[in-house]
Amino acid sequence: MIKNFVEDIIFSIKNKLFSSKYVIKGKCKRCGACCRNILFSTQEGYIKDEEIFKKMQKKYPYYRNFKISGIVKDKKDFQNGALTFECKFISKNNKCKIYPIRPIFCRDYPNINPSLIYEGVTMLDGCGFYFDIDKKFKTYLKNN
Ligand code: SF4
Ligand code: SF4
């Protein structure tokens, strides 16, 4: 109980610190890479096993909208070994076939949880968006 409480406080502080520190800049180049390199995680971490994904597809029909597209291969990356997934609604010319009713995650992207930035999540190679230090935060550092 106390452990959870402390963890929640640390999480909240981290979020506050990093949400004020980073801003997302740039614009979408419509390359479709984010719809073809999706990572899914469970309580045990990122999905690295095809059999686990098949079980998830059986249990939750939503996951049938995705197929395995590859695997993260970078020993320095904490996501190393994670399977990547492609959404079945991405067209060959990188258009979302269900754009008006696309899920909230797609609408929000790339506004990811600031704590993920802290954990080392970066934009996909070639993505038109990038993380930058918030000017207000730079000014704050200069003046304090
Ligand atoms: S990877 Fe970046 S540039 Fe490419 S479609 Fe996704 S958001 Fe746009
Ligand atoms: S629903 Fe559309 S925007 Fe979302 S991952 Fe699939 S193709 Fe991309």
C-alpha cells in the first residue's frame, strides 16, 4: 500500500518534470511508419512472443486488426526483442482507411506519455516529429 503510494508520487513528479521539459515539434510526413511499427505491452512488458500475441487475439478481437511486421533489433534499445505490428487499416499509399473513426491513440499520436520519453522512447527513424526542450523550461533553468 505504502509502496504504491510512493510509486504514484514518484510517477507524478516525473510526469510533471518531463511534461514541462519537452515539447513535440515538426509535422507528419505521412510515411505510415507509425502504423506499421506499433508495439504492444502487457504487465510483463513488450510483447516478444508470437504465441502470446495469438492468445491476445483470441481473447480480445481488437488485436485481430494487427499483424506482426518485424522485431526491434538493437541491443542498446530497451525495446530490443519486442515484436512490431502493422495495422490492417493502413493502405499501400499510407492512408488510414478508417481515418474519421480511427482510435484515440492514433488521434493523439505522437503526444505520448511524458514518462515514456523519460524511459528513452524516441520517434521512429524518418518521422517528421521530434522532441525538443521547451523554451519556457530553458528560461526557467537560466533564471534559477
Ligand atoms: S511516422 Fe511520423 S511522419 Fe510518419 S506517418 Fe507517423 S507521425 Fe507521420
Ligand atoms: S487505425 Fe489508421 S491511423 Fe490508426 S494505426 Fe491503423 S491505419 Fe494507422
